[in-house]
Amino acid sequence: MKRTISMILAILMIAAAFAGCGSEAAAPSGSGASTESSSAGGSAPAAEGDAVTFKFMHQWAEENRLPYWENLVNSYMEANPNVTIETEVVPNEPYKEKIRVMLGGNDVPDLFFTWDGEWVSRFAKNKAITELDSLMSDEFKASFNQGILTTGQVDGVQYSLPIRTCVNFVLYNKQIFADNNITIPTTWDEFMAVCETLKNAGVTPIALGNAEGWAAAHYVSALNVQMVPWQTLNDDYYLVTGDFTDPGYVDAMNLLKAMNDKGYFMDGMTSTSQNIAREMFNAGQTAMIYDQCASFKTYYLDKMEADSWDIFALPVVEGAKGDLDMMVAWVDQFAVSSTSQHPDAVIDFLEYFYNEENQLQMQNELGFVSTISSVTGNTENSFPQLVAAMEIINKCKGFISVIDLEMDGSVASVYQSGIQELFTTKTAEQIMEEVRAEAARVKAEQ
């Protein structure tokens, strides 16, 4: 959260451009990535030279996302026959453990996907990833939204590059809402009243699959922002104090627990994956789901009637002590291993990925919001729900990340696993006691 001020400016700039500006630049046609040799940095990929092989690992294994990355890699290698890119794709759920194991050993991919916040910070401090300032041209650096670029910085040094911005929203089935005469809630009490109306009508209000442990933590992340004073939240998350004694933490979890106790989530939520929950929403088996805008196209637009669903921001808890104008967001990153033997070749490939044509294709085909300034204003081939998300974002004061990305990894692990147990064996007070104990342990070690 120390990067929140720059993040605020960055997102507002993106949103203003996305929601208010058109562009005459046509999106690339076809399913293949650009084969042009020009890059965002202005340098041409070297088509000749010594043979180079490097490893690239990412997490987009879905059948409607993977082709973009395959075509990107293949088109780059076609334009650069001396370069071989060996790609490994690890699905989202096992990715975190995979990358932890790899970074603890010697078999580290040259280029890999990671998250912002604590992830990039820890990798940089452990010297597992290389600084990028000396490898990037000024023109390449300037092509990014400069505020978003800071999410990959540690102590002012660039260690990773932002790929996309992710913000959570409530998605709802328009027909179910219409059938039950429901209007969009703006307060938490109204939100709970909507859930009660749906339950009484025999409709499961919300799809939530927490088998992987993170989906419910996204609710708590957002509610913490509302329930805990900003400075207290910042000092606790970053272990400036690490006290976690504010009653708002318990209140946030109890709001979520009450939703489950009242039957607002489907049965078996703790043992159901979020992907299954998404499918239930797609099939009209639930009225709502809380999910990120980067998932809109892959999980919803491509699987539902385009006009059958819409979005709204998570309603606010009236009278809460936190900052009601903040939202939860995180920025995915690409990092380069400090042990890479070919960092220049990796950067050249990254310049190719970040050129305007490939970024437009990513934004239009995958529904990702690009971090390249010249691309985020192009809404020509976008869709209404994503444009609506940008309009909501434009009204917010700023953003902080989710628990498992923003906090120290050990503390976050205790916190997130505790949230899963909130629905079965532990109270919110017990969970926060364990979080405080782990925060104190980590602080003592530091």
C-alpha cells in the first residue's frame, strides 16, 4: 500500500482515457499476435545473431487465453529465428507454490509472471529478480502509464513490468434482478436486503468458491478498507506496527460470516472452486458473483449472452471508520530472473509484447486493461461491462491490493487460511489473534 498514491493517479488516468476517449486505431485482425519487428521501445528485434534460448513461465492456461500467448511467442520466434522461447504454463491455483519452489532452487525461468506488492518486494530483496532500469530504453519506459509502472518498483528501482490492472466488482444476472424487482444496492444494508429477497424467492444470491482460499479473502480485503482507518490499515499491513488490534478487522470478517450463516452463498462453498462458482453464475444458478474485471471476458462475456449481466461496485458499509472511496485492485507483473543468461533477449521479447498492436490485441481479445498509455484509450472493440468498470474506477479515490499480495507472505498465509476456517471452526477473534501472533513473530525476525 505504500505505492497507493501513485496507483491512484495512474488508475484515474487510465480510467479517464478509457471511458472518455476514442481512438481511430483499428485493433489487429485475426488470432495471431503482431509479427511487426518494431517494438514499444523503438528497437528492432534482432533477427540474426548467436542462438539464444530462454524460458518463459505464465499462468494463463485457459483455452480462450492460452492461444494469445502461444501466438505471441511463435510470432516473435518467427521474426527472430535465432531465438527459442521455451514456454511453461502453470494454472493459477498451483502457480504460487510452483514459483516459490523454483525461486528457492536453481531452475528459475528467465521470464515469469508474478504479482505486485509483497511478491515483487520479496523477490527483489532476495536478489531473485534483476533490476530492469539498466536494461530498458528511455522510450520503452515512457510507453507505460508512469504511475502504474511504479507498482513494479522496490525502493525506486524497477524490478518488474505491469501487465494488467485487476479490480473487483459484483456481477449480477439482469433477468433475475428484473424478475424479483431488485434495484442496484449502494449500501451494505441494501445489499443484504437484496440477498434476503433472492433467498426468499428460492434463488441462491451469490456464487462463491473458496476451495483455493483466496475468493473469500477478496471480500475481507475490500471490507478491511471500509472498516479499518486508513493509517491503521497501512501500518498493520506493512508491519510498521503490525498490531491488528482494531475491531474493524473482526467486524469485516463477521460481515462475511453472517452472509454465509444466512445462506447467501451456495452450499459447499468452502470445498468448491471459484471456477465452478463462475460456471454456476453463468448458468443462472446464482444471481451474483464477486470477481475481477480482468476475468470479465474469459469467464462471462465469452460464455453468456452479452446483455444478460452487468456490474456494480461492492456496496459501502454506512458509518464505517475506513475509507469508503477506496477499492481493491492489484497489478500483475512480469519479472526477469537474476540468473538469466540472456536478459537483453528477454527485454527484447518484452518490448515486442508491449508494442501497441500486441497490446491492443490483448486488451480486445482477453479483456485485460493494458498498462501502455497509448492503448488504454482505445475502446473501439471493448464491451459495455468493462467500460462501466472503468467509469466506476474513475470515481474512486484510490486502490489497495488484496491480503495475499499486499502483506508479508507469512502473515497473509495465516490470515487467508484463517478466513477459510471462519466458516467452519474458528471465530473472527481467534483468527485475528493468530494473525497478531504471526505478525509479531515476523517483526521480531526482521
